[in-house]
Amino acid sequence: MWSIAHSQGFKLPVKDYWEFVELVTAGEGKVSSLQDYLKILHTYTERIQSSPAAIERSVYEIIGKEYRGSYVTQLELRFNPMKRNLGGERDLDHIIQAAIRGMDRASLEYGVKVGLIFCLAREFDHKLNEIILEKAIKYRKRGVVGIDLAGNEEHALELNPNTAQKYADIYRHARESGLGTTVHTGETAGTDAEGVRAALELLRPHRIGHGVRAARDNVAMKMLRDQDVTLELCPSSNLSTRALADWNEIKDVVRTFRDRGVKLSINTDGPYLLDTDRKREVDLCLSHGVFDEAGIDQCLAWAREASFLRDEG
């Protein structure tokens, strides 16, 4: 991002590289909530990546980084293309096709199997989210494998039945079009599992991002198990945003999910923002006793089962 910002003449508030690193990462004491975490992403990362050249390089670099650092050979990369087009100043199709070029370049170089997931935004007008779905369907045969719903949970489904029905229509259309579906929910400190239950009832996603608040709700866990929905656990992210207090709480949450038969996978969330990669997340889980080696292997198996990437034919 430092290099991209300079090549594009992006005016940065700092001149030193290490000050820039501090600016764009969720360092110690900088983040105390999901809102703080998202603010860093929206203020710098998304703006710096808002051109075809920038998004192509960003996609290319992150795939290579995960392969070189963690030996990742199958990866789903999610982003909101509409948050990379400067509010409509850039053409959305140019942004998307640039992301696909970056994905294709990295896949060719490293032999990694990759798919893109387009994020809808809770704070967007519904028409904008419909456009994102249309683009995901348009590029489904070019490497777009699914949609997600992300953003601050103050825009939660259960608070607005009319909005909830619109999202339900989008998710039904996505499934009917052959796209995988996932939802960010249950990741905000101090909330209960209402968002998880609403997502499962109204949107019926294949997976849920985070979902850790469901560990305190037997109904939500039964729904996850009965619907065979896999949770995308993101340990470093949940600690950074205070969704979970510490590694002891992560252990307790994981133990509860496994006791109830809920499937789990281990994920990075924002690898640059959190200064992490897949290997580090796995190593942290092992060192803190969240999983043993067999537990890690089970998570890997569940992740591949729940992947939106499918072999051709």
C-alpha cells in the first residue's frame, strides 16, 4: 500500500514508512471496537486501493503473500468493489476486471486456487447492494464465487423487517445463481446472538463470518448445526475489536461450539490490517491451546468442505 500510494501520488498524512505502518494497522491501543477497526480500513486501505492498477496489484500481492508465508494453496479473497471506485468516479467494471487480472496473475505464478467474494455493505442504499450482486453474477464464470454482507451491526437485520426482506431477496437470488453466501455477524462486543439468528433465519447463508456471540445462545448454535453452517473464526480480529476478551475466552467459545457440533474454520480477516497470515493464526491457536493438531486438521477439512471453490466439471 505504501508503494501504491506513492505511485499514484496519494497524499499521505505521514512521510515515514514506519509511521505509515502504524497508520494502517490495528496496533496496540488503537482499536477498542469493531467501529475503530473499520475506520482504519475505510480511511486508508480502501482509498489507496481505489484504482484499477491499485486493486490489481493488491490482489496479486496478498495471494503471493499467503502462499509464501503460509503455503496457502486455496484462498477466497473478499472485498467490496464499490468501496474501491471513489464513490462512482472509477468505473466499477474496470475495478472488478483489474481484481480478476491480479488473481489470474498470482494463480498462474503460484498455482494457487483462488476465488473472489464481493462484500455487500450494511450502510449502503439497497440499490447499491443490488448492483454488487449483479456484478457478482456477471463475473461468476471469471472467478467470483460468492457474496458477503459486512459492516457495522448497528444496521442489523432484525431491527428493520423491510430491509431484512430486501437482503433475503438478494441472498436467494445469489444462491439461485450458483454463488456461495456468507454473512459477517455476531462479532460485536456487548451484543447477543440476535444477528446470527436473523441471518440464519432470513438469509440462510452457507457460512457465517465470526459468529462468536452465538456461543452464548443454544438456539443459535442449534440453528448453525441443523443448517450445516460453518463459522469463519478470526482469532486475532476478534481480540483486536474486543469481540472476545482474551485467549481464554476464545478457548471457551471454541470448546462450546465443538461440544454443540458447530463446524469451524480458522481465518485471517484483515491480514495487513492485523499484521498476520494464515500460519500465524494457526500457530497462535496451537500455542494458546485453542486447538491441538487434530483440531487444526479438522478445521482445515471443514474449511475445504465449506469452500465456494469447486473443481470444474
